[in-house]
Amino acid sequence: MRKFLQSISILFILALGFYVRFVNYSVWPREGATFDEYAWPWLGMSLIQQGVPSSWSPHSQYENYEAIIYRKAPFRIVKPYLEHPPLFGLISGGYALLSGAKNMFDSAYINPKSLRKLSLFFGTTSILLIYLFVQKIYNRKMAVISSLLYATVPTTAVGSRLLQNENFMIPVWLFVLWMLAIYLESKKRIHLWLVSTVSALMIWAKIPWFVIGASVCAILIYNKRWKDCLPVGLLMVFSLFLFFLYGYFWDLELFANLWKLQLARYDIGLNSVLTLFTMPFLTDRLLVDGWIYFGWISISLLASSFKKHIFVLIPFTSYFLLYVWAIPGQQAQGWYRFPLYPFLIIAVAIVIFELFKKPALLAVIFQFIVGASAFRNGYEPIFGITFSFFRFLIIAWSIPAMLFLFFGKRFATFYRYSLFFWIFVFLILNVSSSRLYNEQ
């Protein structure tokens, strides 16, 4: 009976997560929020059909290009396209061809409505993998909370509609970490080789995805399994070497110039890093989401128990350092932040779980940060919010925790029921926020 209920719960969460991603998936984010949604499938389709990598790029390093207009937008189609490795292009381009596209510019299939169906698959798979991963490293209750949050939080729900490399990387990273957790328990080499192979292959999706293998090695080293890093590291180096051969084969000078561009085009500085908090970009538009803000608080709280949470903290820190080192100047391209969100959401789930076990004033902070944005995004556009109603919410969020803190265990049950009620309300408002999201 327990297994049956577990299956029902995860199926419900998956269905809910798919639903909030599917509603308006082809409309919002709007077409053109990132033209990478065309660049990736064009790269794969050109390789499959023509045998030469070709795609869209604005960079002047390319001398061989053709200016076109596609779906009322201008593009520079360059050849050979060497900015990124081709794996994700082959996956998205192969999907487009299997869907019925005849060529790169078949507007009936190379459009958000068709292409983003693949993103819906990636997003829903990520929910399942969060459940499996968290269940392995913590427990089933934590897995349910984590996957339910990741399924419904507006930033993750709306953001995962985009056909972006980051949305492909997230489920793969979660799978690798899940397999790594299984390996550390079972010691079966097949799991280690699977982790090593997938980590190395992901470099062929995007060079920064070496962070997957780096996080794996960091976890292995922390567990004093130094030798196990050897297959991971060797396969990653070999994969990177093959990509350099790929660039050498097509055009070494162009390849080198593009690397120089990639390494120098970002603005590095504290102000750029602070935009993670001051400018919450979803794509190139802002979305203030209290779940993400509270995620930063939660991940900071987890850091005090590093050993207990290494499977969350090490991957999160790995990508955060990569972001700080290489990406921060791209504030208006919110998808670069997407790989941080699974770990922020898991951290929130852990803190919520602890708040039920041990009431604390943090519950008031949680309800205010999450509730303010949830009512703003999911309630106000429909019903409006008066000053008196907002003040009532502040009081309602504060009183249960205050009563417990001042009068003790007599109000513990009231506190827990109140917290459960508001989390339920916030989840409903998450769904409403994702349905109502627009960029007008």
C-alpha cells in the first residue's frame, strides 16, 4: 500500500508539473526571448543534413555568413559554427527532423510551439529526477516536498519551457548525482563508469558543463575516494581534446578567435554578481519569485551542516563559482541561472521540513518572502490586493510562530497547521502564477 501511495504521489506531481509548464508554453516566454531556441536545432540539423555545422551567431569573428530574415527577425547564419559543441544541437535538431521538419527554415516545425515540446520533456524529467535524487540522499518525505516545489515554483516552471541547453543539462546533472549516490552506497563500478561517461559526454553539449564532472570529483574526494576521480577526469580530458580536434578540423583560426571572445566578453565584478538578487531575470525579463530568494537563505543555512548536505552544497557551489568566474556580465540572460535552481529548491524543502519539526521565527520570514511574491504574481492580477488585506496577511503569517515562541508547546500544533495551510495556499498560487505569467 505504501509503494502504491508513493507511486500515486509522484505521478500527481509529474502531472501537475507538466500542466503548469504546458499552459501557454508556446507563448510565454515570448518568441525571441532568446534566439538560442533556433541556434541549437539549426546546428544539429545542418550537421545531419549537410555535414557542416551552421547556425545563427552575431559575432564578427565569422567571415562566412549569410544574412536572412526568419519569422520576421534578422539572423546571420554562419558556417562553420564553432561557438559550442554539437551534442545538444544534434539532440534538438534530430528531434525537429523526427517531428517532420524538412530543413533548417521549415517554419511549420522550427517554431516555439513545436520545439518547446522537447523542453517540456526535459522539465518533467527533471521533476522525476529530483524526486529520485532527494529520496536517495535524504528520504521520501523530503523527495515529495522537493519535487512538488520544483514542479510548481514559477521561475522553474516557466523557465523550463525554453529550448535551452541549461534545461537539457539540469536533468542530466541530477541523473549523474543520483547515480553517484548509488555508487557510493553499492560500490559497483558500473555506476562509476556511467557517471564518468555521462560527465565527459556533457562537455560536448556545452564546455561549461565540465562542472558536472568537477562536482562529481569534489564529492568523491570529500568521501576520500581519490582513485575514483581518475576515470571521471581522464574521460573529461579526452572529451575536451576531441572537441579541440573538432575545431581544428573545421577552422583552427576561427575556433581560436571564438575561444578568445568567449573568455573575454563578460564583465567580471561584484555588481554583476549582485544582480542575482537585485535583478531576478527569468529570461531577459524580470520575475520576482520569493521561492528563489528564500532558496538563497536556505542554502546558506545548510552550509552550517556541510557534511550532511554535500550532495546539495558541492554541486551548488561548483556552479556558483563557475557563474561568478565566467558568466556574471550576462545579467539579462536569466537561463544561465537555471542550474542553480534545483539545489536552491531542495534547500528550501529541507528548511521547510525542519520548520515543521522545530518551530522557529524563520517561518515568519519564509511566509513573508514567499507569500508576498506568490500573492503578487498569482492572486493580485485576478482579485487585486488592498492595503488592509496585505496587512492582514502579515499578521496571519506572524501570529502562529509568535505564539509558539512566547507561550511554548501549547501552540505548537496551531503553528504547524498554520504553516501547512499557508504552504498549501502558496502552492496553489504557484500554479496560478505560472498560468498568468506574461511579458506584456
